[in-house]
Amino acid sequence: MSGYYIPYSGKKPKVFSINGHRFILLSDTKEGLEDQMIELGADKIRKVRAGYSLEEQTIVFQKLAKNVNASVVVASDDIKLEQIIDNLGSQLPWVH
């Protein structure tokens, strides 16, 4: 079963906000998140099981998004999370 790691702040996933867009970050490796916990404003990392198929993963992502009223961004292993956040900041339009 595949799983993803999510930075948490307290009892809920850490929600980021860029230009009015709310999202949570997921990564398939724990190490990248652990190295940047302070910068991310997280106090722990949790793993969520996401199933094997794309359909199962989609259901898990939709539930996560609904629970925190945010979108889900899955981080690529080859890019630092700070870069992802910077890129989203420069590419996402403002939402009012």
C-alpha cells in the first residue's frame, strides 16, 4: 500500500495559503519534510495510507482536502518544498 507524508501543525495538517489559495503538502518521502519542518511551520509528520490505485489515492486526497477545506499538492522528490511554495506563489493568481 502506498502512503504519503503530511506536515502537521497540532492535530490537523498544516494548511498553507498563497494568494488566497489554501492547500496542504504531501510527499512520498518523510526525509524531505523532516528536514524542513521548522520552515514549514509544522510540529510533526504523519503518514496517510493512500491505497494502490489512482482511484484509491484520489478518494484519500479528496477526503483530506475536504477535512481542511483546502487543495492537495503532492511534492516531487527532486524539488525542495520551499521551491514548490515559491513556484506556486509566482504562478497562482490572486483569489479574493
